[in-house]
Amino acid sequence: MESPAKITVSITTPITLETAWQVWTNPEHIVNWNFASDDWCAPRASNDLKNGGTFSYRMEAKDGSFGFDLNGTYTNLKPLELIEYLLEDGRKVSILFESKDNETHIIQTFEAENQNPIELQQNGWQAIMNNYKKYAESL
């Protein structure tokens, strides 16, 4: 069986590593940034941030026309450094947090799915990262 393609998206933001981690992992923040465009929203999020813990993020169009839950299980956590998890469909995701020169760099790598073109997946996940950056910097 062929290995899935890996896609990487990233952002750099002038916030502390601690703030970046909190905004990424706290459901109170996740609902404010975890969607790709202004016509979508994240009405709920739950997060049991521990090895073997699970998360569930709801993403849906504001007009109610479409929505889905993104669910996964944490496989490797290093606070303020690394989050790795498996999505429900078995794809692996890795998020690396790096602090340098009063900025935090977040690099997210995920295995592509087979339903949508690579470019569409990369653009969607990057849009969510950009939304995270915009929200985190507004705090």
C-alpha cells in the first residue's frame, strides 16, 4: 500500500509559546479560530489533552448547509513543543511549536486524504492556520 502524501502548513506569530499553546489547545479559544473562512464557524470543541485522550471539533457553514466533526486521539504530547494525533480515518497529524526571537513558529504536517486534491487540502488547512494567527494576535 502506498503511503499517503504529507502536507505541511505553518505560521509565525509574535506571541509567546505559552499563549500559542493555550490558544491552540483550549476549547474556549478553539471555537474562535478553527474554521477556514468567515462563512464558517466552530460552534463547539472538546479536548482531553493527554496521551490517549481525544478531541472533537465541530466545523460548519454559518448558514447550516454543511458541517462535520473532526475527531482524533492523541498519540504523543510534549507540552509547549509537540502534538501528534490520529484522525478518526487513521491519518496522522503532527504539530510542532518552536519559539525563537520573541516569536512562535507552528508547523503542522498531516497525511492527505484521497477525496480532495492536495492543493485544496493544503489551502484549507493553511486558511485555518491563518485564522488561528489572526485570532491569537488579537488577544
